[in-house]
Amino acid sequence: MVISSAALDDEKNNELCCEKGIFPHHIKQWKQDFIDRSAITKKANIRSDNKALRKDNKALQKEINRKDKALAETAAIIVLQKKVNAIWGNDEDNLQ
């Protein structure tokens, strides 16, 4: 009923309503109710998507932090290795 009355002008819409035994303001209210429900559904979907994205973001941030720590540890090991080689000499140099 809402769809069929949407294309009609006010006069024809009133005639259609009289034939069906309803009032034009009922059709307007049904249309508004439908729009409101659609908006609520969209908001719920957006909230759900946002929650999933936040969860993914948190997991990715944890992975980045873990990799940063591993990279820092590797860099520290390399620096210490160079210092050890500078103090005690390179084992490869002593073998030759």
C-alpha cells in the first residue's frame, strides 16, 4: 500500500485510501515506521562492523608491538655482537 500510494498525487491517494478504508496519515505513518526500522537495522549493522574492525585493529596492533620488540631485540644483539668483536677480536680473523 505504501509503495502503490507513493507514486500518486494527493487526490488520487485519498481516493485509493477511501477504497481501501484507511486514512492517508496511516500510510505516512507506515512509511515513517519502515524508514525508522531500516535506520535502526543500519545502525546495528554499523555497530557490529565497527566492533569487528576494532577487534581486528587491536589484534594487528598487538602483532605490530610483538614484531617491534623482536626487531629491537635483534638490533640489540647485533650491536652487542659488534662490541664483542671489537673488544675481543673477530674469531674468524684468529682462525686465519
